[in-house]
Amino acid sequence: MQTDLVRLLRLARHLAFGALVTLVLTSAVPAQDPGASPESPGATADTEPVEPVADPPSLRIQVQNLSPDDRSEWVRASIPFPRGLVKKQPSWIVRGDIESGEDTDPLPTVWQPFGARWPDGSWRQALCFFQATVPSLSSKVFRLYEGAPRSEPVAAFGLPPHALRFTATVGGETFLAELREDEILEQNAARKVQVFRGRFGDCGLVAELVLTLWNDQRHADLSIGAFFSDPRTEAMEIAIDELAIETDGIALALRHARPLGVESSLTE
């Protein structure tokens, strides 16, 4: 059996690590679909009915892929709205920009409002999730058009059968993190964000994993942290010999591994 063994942070007193892979997003201006279908009823990411709005805002969403590989995955963009424009889930979807000659097939789109609202209750901003493919070292332009956003996941959220062990070595002794699902931070038709927490035995270290599962997507995002919190002592830090993660059935690819002193290898 092959496993990925990732040895993290051999430097003492390094108490936290994060790993997250996303596409780079920028937004700018103009668009309107000449032949889009109007309002679309149905449930939405926060269970509100779809809001029939005459015209989507004139936004230009540019997605850059700065990696050496083609990427096909969910993208998230933060979209601002003027007061009074959107009070419920809008009947807008993302498509390639017609004017620039990009692919114009409708893309799976999900809306999730966040933050404060305008005094009249309308949305100030929302996350717009959409599935896109962007070739390596390039960018594509997308715009909003009228259409029905996705209201329900098309597949179950989850990972294939796997095992994950998160260990810390302190003072020559190795402790296993007893992880458990602590809460679900968010769930809509595009993603499910779960938080797992637990202690590394009785050494005073606490582990935290934030797992973002994307619907109908083979890979997930994972943020990893280790923190010192021991009510038995007034100490604010602890010397760590090594943090390590071992996985079986799934591979763990970490960003910025080299500058963070991360080593990885396969074991039998």
C-alpha cells in the first residue's frame, strides 16, 4: 500500500501551517446577454426564491491561472451591488464573455450573500461561485447573464475512502491528533466547509483542519493548523521537533512547501 507522508516544519517553535489552492480573481466592468432567457424560479443557496431582475450588473470577471497546468475547478468572485438591486437570489449565471469571443456555454453558478446588507435589506455583496476551465499561464474573461443559478448539489459532497494521521513530535515523543468534526462553516450547492479539531494527546498542542469540499470536483482544499493552548501552564509557546501528516487513499499537495521547509515522500 502506498501512502503520502508529508513532514511539516522541522523548525522548533513553528506552530501553524496553512495550505490552500485557488484561482486568482480580479473584477472590472461591462455586459448584457443579447438573447438570454428571463427569470428563473426555484430554491437557492440560502433557500430564498430567485429574484427576477431585469438586467444583471455590468461586470467583467477576469480569472487568471498562474500555474503551469490547465485548471478546471470552481472559482469564487466577490460581487458588489448597488442599494436596492438584489433582495433575493438573482436569476443570473456566468458565461464566457461574448464580446471578447470567449466560450459562451452557461456555467454552473451559485450565489451566496455575505456581510452587512443595505438599510432596505438588499444585498451589498455576494460570493459568485462558478465552474470554469482556464489553460495554464493564461486568463479568461467571464460576465453575468440572465439564467437559472444552481440551487442544489448535483452530487454528494465527500472524499473517496481514505485515512489521515496528523502527528506532532515534542521532546522526542510523538502524539497523534484525535480529530473530530467540530462544525460546518458553510454549505451551499457549490461547496461544503467543515472544521475538524482535536488535541495532540496531552502535550498542549491543538490541531485544526478546515476542509472545503467542492461539488462535482475531484480535489478539495485543506487548511492545516497546529496551535499551543494548555490551561495547565502559563507558557505561551512550545518547542516542536516535527509535525507530520500521513495520508492513505488521497494525496496531499501543499503550496509553498519548499520555503516552509516541508518534506514529502512515499512509504509502503
